[in-house]
Amino acid sequence: MDLNDVTAKVQAALAGGTGFDKKVKFDFGSVGKLLIDGAAGKASNEDGAADATVTVGFDDFLKLAQGALDPTMAFMQGKLKVAGDMGVAMKLQSLFSKLK
């Protein structure tokens, strides 16, 4: 699965309604970015302003999305870093449950 596949999957999950109404950006380094605008129901690979930015390796993101990696453990191990509103990152669970 590549970044385009993930973006399409997130877009489909947003279309079903998630209750997530904030903007969060995932920064995957050289792989690219994923900007989720919950209020607008859009996912893109743009680099825009967000309420929170999550820096994580793309492989670790895939594990998080599949439920194979616990977000709290990833944060504690330094595999995942959050800049901005930590509360926004905590609300992602509703969206991630639709990505499994």
C-alpha cells in the first residue's frame, strides 16, 4: 500500500462520517504528507496548516492503521511525535477504527 492508496482509504472513511472535525497532518518524511480535514471531509497530500501534526514513519503509520501498533506505545517509544494540539491526535481513534 502506498501513500495514494492510504489517502483514498482515508477519504472513503471520512465520507462515511467519523465525528472527527479537526485538521491533522501526518508527516511521513520523504514519503510525503497526508492532510486530513475532518470538518470538510477531505483527505489530501497537501502541506497545509493543521491543528496537530503527527510525524511518523510510513511503515509505522500502516501498522497503526491496521491496529498492529498501539498509538500510545508508538508515542512512548518515539516512533510517533505530535506537534500542536495533542487532544486532536487523541480523537483520531474514531477515524483509525474505520481504516482497519
